[in-house]
Amino acid sequence: MLKRFFHLLLKLFVSFLLISVIWVVVYKFIPVPLTATMIMNSIANIGSEDPVIWSKDWKSISKISPQYVKAVIASEDQKFNDHSGFDVEAIKKAFESNSKNSKKLKGGSTISQQTAKNAFLWQGRSWVRKGLEAYFTVLIEIIWGKKRIMEVYLNIAEMGNGIYGVEAASQAYFGKSADKINKSEAALVAAILPSPKRYSAKSPGPYVRKRQRWISGQMNNVSWDYEK
């Protein structure tokens, strides 16, 4: 009986590995159609007096302003070009900060980790999800590479209430496509990413403007190799 149980567990584990690898390979070549965040936000919005309609339009990275790339790297993950999916120093600092103040948790996630979470998983802070996030992060770093990771991130990240990806954000906030965005506009969108439902790029307050200026300055130090 015990032997049969372990055999079943082994079959399930191998099946998970196979399915997950195939899933990642498929998403290397096709646009990510939807995410758990989009689904959960839509479910949470059922019955609302002001229903939110999805706004999402996939754009290849060649049709996205390089300013967006530099802005999100400057804002979210300045070691993106150099790490292999994880910023150990940032994770350590976040752990130390959270151990001192459990009410105001900080994250140490890289863009690679955020992309893995957004594309394949759900929101949350459970150890199970974090473990799966690490697993998918390794897979996309190996199978996708930096260019595809950035392309997927810029297309599925939540950038406002019902707004997903830089094309939808560009149209909603500036009335133009993502390839026409300038440095200041890209920095403004990046400034709201830590909490896109709380902060607005359409009517930014003092905090968002302050972050925008900081990100704009940091963008001068960011490089991006599209062929990497």
C-alpha cells in the first residue's frame, strides 16, 4: 500500500514537471492570454456598481519604447541584466526588514520572479506559492532568457485598475501607443507599479511624482541589451 502511494506521488511529480516545462516552452512563443490575477480581479469585481473591463493588448518588445524597459528596471530590479533570476542581497534585506516589522512587509522579488508569478501563479505570500515561484523563475531564466522575460512582464503586469501591460497603460494614461512613450511618461507608469490600484498615473499625487523623478534619474544608469 505504501509502495503504491509513493509510486503515485512519483507519477504526479513527474507529470507536474513535464506539464510545467511544456507550459513554459509554449509561452516562450505565444502571447500569455490571461493570468490568475486578471481572473481573480474579475471575480472580485462581480456585482460591483462600477465594473472594470479588462484592457490588455499584447505588443512585441520591438514595438515597446525602450524607455519602458529602462523605467521598470530602474524602479523594480536594477540588477535584472546581471542576476540569474534572484537578487540574493535584496531578498536578505527584505527578510531582515520583515522580521523586524511583520505589519509592513517588503518584497525582494526580481522582475523574473514577478513575471513567473504573474504568468503562472496566483497572488499571495504562502510558502507553497513562493516555492513554485522560485521553480518557475528558474525555468523562464533558462528557457526564455532576459528579452522574453521582459517582454512578458511588460505585457501582463497590472498597471492600473483593469489595466494590464504597457500598451493598455499608454492608451489609458497618455492616449498613445507604447512605442511613442517618452522617458518621463515611462517613469510615471513605473512609479505606480508597487501598488497600481492605490496610485494613479492619470492623476498622480506628490508621492507618485517624487517616485517618478527618482526613477527618471535612475534610468540614466540603466542599460539594456535587446539581444541578450
